[in-house]
Amino acid sequence: MKHRLALLAIGGTVASFGLAAAQAGPREADAMARCVVAADRGAALAALDSLPLDSSPSQLDAAQLRGAGKCAPAPVAGSAIMLRGAIVEALYKRDFVEFGLHPHRVASDLAPVKIPERPADPGGKYALGACVSRSAPQLADALFATEPGSKREDNAMAPMLAYFTACQARFGGGGAQTAMTRAEMRSVIAQGAYANSVRYWAGGMRPLTND
């Protein structure tokens, strides 16, 4: 129960975008992203490049997704950070499977996922996600094995709270708590995991964050 309450205090519950047919929650964004990455990798990368880094309302439609248009017969709308995270998580599962495994693609063909620095990083969220995913890669992989918005996702996030606290102390803005929804937490962890994996196999980092 304590973990549950702490999770809600840090991230809040998942916001469900059920107000219109075009709106999507984390599960719908995840399904769309997996479909796009499998159908047209180039379209997935272009979509990722088109999305802003913040939580502003955004959408992806069949025209944008080109050869993967079937994955969005109606426009899929939601926060930009949620849509970005869904795409990067789908790429991570195909390109790396899990942290530490040799990538399934040559280095030049990996997605150009980078962690922005302030002021481009809104609230330091991306730095937190990169720190947590690097500090606890096995926990991040366990999180990615769960369905977004599920009880299993809750359970997978609970042991990560201590890492968020430690990373907040290191990267948070002046000690102020960074507010994130659960979907945002998962998104920045996924983006951090991908960027960290690229750096790891390029020889640019060690698995742990005690350097």
C-alpha cells in the first residue's frame, strides 16, 4: 500500500483520453506504436521527429504514418510525450529486446533517440527517465513487459520509486519535485532506456550510474 500511495503522489493515475473517438490513452498509443514500428520503421522515426518533447496535445494520422497508415485508421491523439514514449518503447523492444543484449541492428541504423538538456527538457523529466533507466535497467525491462495502465504496470513501477527519488535529488530543479503522470514516467524511462542502450553499445557509458 505504501508503494501504491507513493506512486500516486509522484505520478498520479493514468489520464484516460476517452472524450472523443480520436483520443487515445496509453494502451491505444502502445498498440498504434507497435503496429507502426512493425509496418514502416521510417514512418515511426518520422513521427517521432515530428512530436514535441512536452505534454502538449498532439496527434498522428494515416497520412503522417505513410506505409503504416493502417495503424491509425482514425487520428490517434494524446499528449506528445505519451506518443513519443510509445514509439520509442516499441523501437526498444525490436532493436534491443532488453538492456545489455547486443542490438539487432547495426549502429548506424539505430533510432536517433537523445536525451534533451535544459531548457529543452521540460521540468527535467527526460534526465530523470534516463537516470532511472540507467540505474535500474532490469526494472525498466520488467516495466516494458507490462500493459500500459494495468495493475501489473503499477506493481512494476513500485520498486522504481526509490530510483526516482535518488535521481530527483541529482537532476531535479533545485530540489523541487518533478510532477509526472504515470504515462509520462513510463515514456521518459523508455526514451532513456533506448538512448542509454545506444550509448552503452557505442562504448560511451557503463551500465550503472555510480560514475
